[in-house]
Amino acid sequence: MSDKKPWHGVNLATTLPFHEDFSIAYEAYAEQVRYVTENGVTGIIPNGSLGEYQTLTEDERKQVFLTALEAAPAGAAVIPGVGAYGALESVRLTEHAAEHGAPAVMLLPPNAYRASDDEIVDHYRRVAAVGLPVLAYNNPIDTKVDLRPDLLARLFDEGLIVSVKEFSGDVRNAYQIRELAPGLDISIGSDDVVLELGINGAVGWVAGYPNAIPASTVELYTLATSGNPEDWKRAHEIYTDLHPLLRWDSKSFFVQAIKLSQQVAGVAPAGITTRPPRLPLPEPIRTQIIADTEAVLAKGYR
């Protein structure tokens, strides 16, 4: 019997296409979900940071989740992000996910301000009480709230979380998490540490750049997490080629960057945009992302 969980494998934090008037392009989003799952992505995470969840209404977030659920093929997990400024909104979104059969949810800590440890634990208690497995999302760069290894162990020991998307960028954290919470699944949280966390026992990747080049990035993850040193050699070759592109995932304008790469790769409509307050990229950065994407495509990565 397989011990593979829905949050194992490559779960793509999907970007969200908008029309020029900033309304959601639901049909284009459904096509995006179909495309990436046909190219190896094992699960979809709508309404994460890449999905610009902060700019969506609660009703829009529910509809985005339902669109992904309908478009995803059988066997592909659809795990919605339920992070919100208020725990009560996160609970409502989690209840909606549970009603529609989601296997789990992904939850940021409260980040309207620098919450205390007790407030963070209470936040996770309220969402976990709905009854779905919870994937913690540690993103201290953007949220200013750090789910430290000892705090993750506290959440795990209380049965509030089953996994963590580790986006701190500090690969040393994985060792301490394993020591303090040995049963907690670790998912790669930033595209530019795939190899480092992959060879260190990560069982999942909450990914960004598979939005643009799904087949090659899924291959990278599969090789990096195989446990086979021979595979790691090939993974390192791919990783070296892709890293100039993957590192845009950890920049503050990662949403615009990945959407632009999707457009360059021909897997997103022309004129793809982001909702305010995100603005179009400054021209020098835009030019560099285009060059980095074209360089990867020229090497045959897709």
C-alpha cells in the first residue's frame, strides 16, 4: 500500500490569468490546469501567493478553487490556499474546501501583523478543527511571520499540521525540522532550493515555475528526490541550466516574473496581467526575465 499523500509530489501554486479589466479569466485558468497536469504536475494549489489571493474576494477564491477542481484530472490533488488576514475567513474557506472534497488545505500563519506564537497556534487550531489536513506555509520573507522549526514542532505535536511548505530559503531549517518534528513532511517552498531540499528528503514541492515549464521542472524534482546519487548528477545538470530562471521565484515580483515566463513559453495568453497593487515589471527586469526564459527554452526545456 502506497504511503503517498495528496501533498506529496509536485503541487503547483498556480498563477491566475486576468482579463484586461482585471476580472478573472476562468476559462484560461481551467486550460492552464489541464496543461500542467498533462505535463506531469501531480497537484494544484489555487489561491496561493502566486494566485494573488490577497486581491481576490472570498467568492472569487471559492470559484477559482471550483474551477481548478473541475479542470483537474482524476488523481490530481486540488489543495486550496486558505490564508487570510483573519482566522474566521480562513475557517470559512476551509469549510468550503471540505464541502467540495478537498484532500487538504494550505495555510499561512496570521500575517496582518507580527503575531505571537500563541496567536499563531490559535490560528492553526481554528482551521484544523474543520477536519482537513493542514499544510503550513512558512514565508517569513513576505509575511514577516516566521514558522521556526521549534514552532512547527509545536504545531505538529498538537496534530494541527501534516506538512510545511518551507519558503525561508534557509536550507539548514530542514535538518532542524526533521530533528524536532521527525514525522512532519517537508515540501520545497522556493524554486531555487529544489536540489538542496530534494536530496535532503523533501517529499513534495509547492512549485512556481512549472507554470511555465512543467515537464522539465517535474523531471528535476523527480531526479532530486529519488535518493539515487546517479540521478542527483543529472538533476544538478538540469538545475544549473534552470537556476537563473528558478531564482526569480524568490523575488518580490515573482508573480509578474512567472506570468511573463509563461507568456514567453507560449503557455499563457498575450498581455497577461496582475491585479493592483502589482504593476508591470520595470523594463530592465522584464528584459532580463525574457532573456533568461528564452535561454532555458533554447536548451530544450519545456
